[in-house]
Amino acid sequence: MAYKISDECVACGACAAECPVGAISEGDGKYEINADVCVECGACAGVCPVGAPSAE
């Protein structure tokens, strides 16, 4: 299942820069992951300073 970004997101952009498939974009106050593009690699979770991305 695709990763999702929780409301803990501080909109730093670290996850978007790390995503190998470009599935992450800036949303309204936080970043969002396009589930149709996400390959569930976990790269975003590894660089997030607050642990916002997680597998659902």
C-alpha cells in the first residue's frame, strides 16, 4: 500500500527531494503522496525529520 504523509508534516520538502519517482508534491500546508505513482520504497520516511510519511 502506498505511503501517506500525516499532519505531523512540517513542509520541509526533504521527502519530495528524495522520492525516486516524483510521487510527492507540495499540498495545502503539507506534502502529499500520489498513491498511483508511489512505489512504496520508503525513501521519504527515511529522510523525514518528524516521521510524517508512513505505510498505510
